[in-house]
Amino acid sequence: MAERKTCKYFCERLSDYLDGLIEENECRLIEEHLAHCPPCKLIYQSLELTVSLCGKSLSDEIPDGVRQRLKDFLREHCKEDVLNQREET
């Protein structure tokens, strides 16, 4: 029997998914999950918009240390949002 993936599992991979660092089969799983999970889809859309806006507003490269801290923050924040939304339902 295949292991059922959780929202936490998918949210922890959204940043890498946006960066194109996820293998094709994993991308399909993420896309299927997003199509059926409104809270995760909202988190993904927010992350996508944030990345897009940051890309448009920055003229210089983000230093590696800052990039990693931002990814870490978004991953942790994503976990909290999903858990809070699950508790509300």
C-alpha cells in the first residue's frame, strides 16, 4: 500500500518545486495535491507571488545566506499555516 503524503510533506517541498529542483514524478504528486487541497494551494500561490515580487523588485542577487534564511523561514511558516488551518476545520 502506498504511503499517504500529508500537507506538511507537500508544503516542505514547495520552495524546491518553485525552483525546479523536484523530480518529474514528485512534481506530479505536488500538482495533484495542490489541485485537491485549497489550503496548500493558497500557500503555494502566496509563495509563488512572493518569489515573483522579490524577483521583480531586486536588481542584485540575494546573498546565499539571506536566500537560505528566507527559504527556512518560509518552510517553517508554511508548516504553521497548514497546521493552523487543519485545526480550524
